[in-house]
Amino acid sequence: MTAPAGGPVTGARRQRLSAAAREGVAGWLFVAPVVVILGLFMLLPILMALWVSLTEWNGQGSPFRAGVPFVGLDNYARLFTEESLARQDFMTSIRNNFYYVLIVVPAQTVLALGLAVIVNSRLLKGRTFFRAAFFFPSVTSSVAISVVFLFMFANSGAVSGLLNLFGIDGPQWFSDSRGTLHLLLGALGLVDPDAPPAALTDGGPFGLSWWEWLSGPSVAMTTIIMLVVWTTSGTFMLMFLAALQDIPVTLEEASRLDGAGRWQTFRHVTLPLLKPTLFLVLTLGTIATWQVFDQVYVMSQGDPAKTTLTPAYLSYKTAFRNFDYGPGTAISFVLFVIIVVLALVQRWVLRDRDAVPRPGRRTRRGKA
């Protein structure tokens, strides 16, 4: 009597399926502790905060009790549509943070890459010392460095004293709310900062005039920018340095043999190989700059004239000082959306276009 056709194959298939099922169960058992921890301490608090952003909870009692007023999306609408001080403060913080990101991210990326190239040079003596020196500000407490900068940029501090030696009367750094773009236009004689054009002051989007949107970072914010660029470049330098050391030396030597100079080798050989690290640095830098809080909290607390106010600090101030936890949490979720959108835009801009299949291109073996 013969076995039915396909019987042994079916049995082997069942054994493979059962083995795969056991591996899947074993995998889930291994990752279950991490999933539970992340769910309890990250996902669940996020969902709870999302609920708070839809209410007018004032911090008294539980936000999930029956007496807490539910307002839906009103907290979000106030930030964009209603003529109120809340919207003006939020848009002011967005403007300040936009200029902050626009300057800090490119500056710290270029500085970190330049330092990494210098430290990676085989001709540089004492490379270990310079690596430690460049990286030291990144591991130092940001609060401690912020306090040092407060003393350095005080009206009678070291920076003002150094400028006085050259006959330059420096500004009152942390008390100067003037926009640097306004000052530049005034220095060029294009616009009078004290009497701006009426076309720029009469109207503008989201409760701010065009003159306010085009102010540039204030002098006080510029001081914070210098601090952040100096303290964060060391960390990104190590990332670039690791990527540079992973590039085969033979590639650079081959480009030199082909007649390429230092700049051509860096542009056409080194820089394309650094694209994944560049994407990582830009993404981490964008996220960190939109979340800036501790330097603002220590050095200015949003002053002068709210020119150093950022969304992260405004969220903290609204929730924990004004006890408006609903609007404060709504600000944090809007900030979260901004960060996610910018990260996706950077991913699209820096994507590897060569890896995308072109229309009409045959990818099967033997038909390319």
C-alpha cells in the first residue's frame, strides 16, 4: 500500500511551519520585557498626555476624572486661528526657534565635519589631545557652561572687555532684543530699524507682522546660538570621525592617481560616502534644536521681550507655571509634529537616488 502523493512533503512543511512558529514565539518572549517597559513608560504616558491636550486640566487631581472639562481641539485651534496672546506667544516662539535651527544646524554640521577632517589627518601631531579638547564641551554640563557664558557675556564680562580693547562698544548681550537682520539692514542703510516700512508692519500671518517675522534672531538669541554650536559640535565630530576612518584609504589614493586634488577628492569621493552619517547628524541636530530648553531656562527664560522664547520652554511655562496643562501639552504635540515632518523632509532630500529604480529600467538578471 503506497503513501498518498505529497504526504511526506506535507509533513515536512508542517515541521517547518511549527519550527518557524516556535522561533516566532521565542522571539516575542525575548522582546516582551522591552515592549512592556516601552509601553508602560513611553507609549502610555504619550497617550495620557494626548488626552490632557484635549482638556482644560489645571493640575488639580486626576486629569481622567469626570469633572475635567473636555474641549477637544480648541487648545490647538487657539495656537493657530484665535486672536489671542497665546497664539502670539506661540508664533513668536516658532519664529525664534526657526532662526535658531536655521543657523545652528548648518553651523554645527560644518564645524563638526571640519574638525573631524582635521583630527583625521595623518599629518596632525597630538591627534588624541585635539579629539579630547574638541569633545570636552559636549560632555560638560550644559547648565554649568550656560552659567559661564552668562559671566563671559555680562555687561562687564570678558567678551565686552575684549571688544573695548579694540574700541568696540559691544551690545548688552542678554538684554538686547533687537533682531540681527534688522541691525544688518540698518547698518547697510536700507531700512531704519526705528521706523520700518508700513507695508511690513501693517499685516502678517498668524498674528505677527512681516517685520517681526523678518527680524532674524535677536542679539540675545545669537549668544545662545554661539554657545550651542560650540558645545554640540564635539559629539557630531566623533560621528564624522568614525565615518571618515571607515572609508578605505585606497579610494582616496586612487582618486589622487587619477589627478584629483584634495578638494575634488573630498567632494566626489569622501562626501558621498559620508551621506548616511550626514543624514544622521542633520536629523539629530534638527531634533535637538527644536527641543532646546535648558540653555533658555538658565540664561534668559524667554527674555528679553520674548526674543529667546522657544516652543519647548513655552510649553513648560504654560503648563507648570501658568497651570494651563491642556494648552501646554498641545504645544508639545505641535512641536512633535514639526520635528517628525522635518525629519521626513530631510530623509527625502538626502535619500539615495541611485537606489531608486528608474522608469523602464530592467532589473532582472540577464536583462539589464
